[in-house]
Amino acid sequence: MTAVGSPTAPDVANLHRIALKIFLDDASVLNPAEVIPVFHRWIQTQAVDGLLIDVADYSHMATGPCVLLVAHEGHYVLDRAGGRLGLQYARRQPLEGSLPDRLAALGRILLRAGRLLETDPALSGPVRFLGNRIECIANDRLLAPNRAETLTALRPALDRFLTTLSAGAGWTVTQETDPRARFEVLAHTSAPATLETLVERL
């Protein structure tokens, strides 16, 4: 029994509201205004996974989401939180399978969307995402509080996912230290890779 007032133990096995983010490389040029019609086209053509609903423009904001593709299962977000522009997929609905299976499924959804942006002829600048840097956020403070114990509980599933992405290369994982923030880790490996390669590995 948990004592009154004591912290709730992490329960990452039941964690479903997870967001993954990949980052643009330094040579990329991606104007958020150009992404709005691309996301609308994705809705029209059902180009990405999920029941796609609408597009929201937050490009006037200095940080956080720029353009949001709203879907029933999860949101696709052109995001500049932390001052680094990238593409995020934030899951809202449960996924089947174990936590490693869910991370792999979210990774496939995100990476395929990233590849669509990389190869979209309507975008004016070069668009390339880094294949050796990925952010993982838990959007559930009850199941995954931002504490060291949460990383310990999540690490086996996260390591399995990351090792698959890098074909066995090691990763450095850094946790957000602010206890008021959501649980968030940034993973980085020295082994470069393209999104096309990552999709094939998953």
C-alpha cells in the first residue's frame, strides 16, 4: 500500500500517451507556412496513419507547436519547442502490444511522415531530418512522473527501440531535470542514418 502523500510509482507498462520527435538538420529550410497546405493535402489523400481531422496554425508562437495536424489517434506536429524545429507525433489513443511494440509503432508512424516531408516537391527548401537524434515525451504525469525512477522503468523498452533504430550502436540518453516538466528524454547516437534507413530497420 502506498502511504498517503508518497509519490506514485511509475507505471510505464500502461503508458500510451507518448510523443516522439525528430529534428531537422542544420542545412534544412522548412517554412511552417508551407507545411499548412501539405498537411491539408495529407488529410485529402489520407497520406499518413490515422483518422485525420483538421489543421491548426500556431506559427505566430515563438516556441512550441507551429502547425498541428489533428487526428483522432494522435497529432502530427511541426514543433519548435526548445528552439529546435522538428516533427513530432503525439499519441492520444491506446495502442496494442507491449511498450517496446508501441514505441516501434509510434516510430514507424513518425518516420514515415518525416519521409513524406523530405520528399514533398511543394516544399521550397531542402528538408532532411537527423536519423541519430530523437526525443521521447510521456504525456501522462500520473503514470510517468518526471523522476529518475521513470527513466529506470522505461529504459529497457527505450533501449530496445533505440538499438533497433541504430542497428546496435549505443545511444546517450539525457533526461529533462525540471521536476515540474513532463517526463522527457533526448537520445543521441554518433552513428548517422537517414530516415529511409530507419524506416527499413523498424
